[in-house]
Amino acid sequence: MTQMYKRWRVGAIMVAILVVVLADHLRSPTFAFNMGQGGQTTLMQRDLGACAPCGAPCPSERK
């Protein structure tokens, strides 16, 4: 019976996926903000007068 997958191919594909995920993570604006190099990110766009930490308006102020 022959092997369906070769161990080195599976390892190479997993390493390639890891590299793609890390590259995406390192290029994200949120990562740059957390490293002190941030500009305008969603973390800075929250409404300071909101009740919820996510920036949602208070129930009493909804129209």
C-alpha cells in the first residue's frame, strides 16, 4: 500500500500557511498600533462618550 501523503509535503504546506498567516498579522494596522507605531486604527475610533467599551451608544440616547 502506498502512502497518500508524503510527510515532507505536508510539513512544507503547513510552514507555507504559517508564513502567510504571520505576514498578514505583522502587516495589520492593529499590530502596528500595539507595537507603538500605529496611526488611525479602529482602536482609536471609539466614541469616548459611549457607555459600552466597543463604542455602542447608551440605550437612553438611541433614537
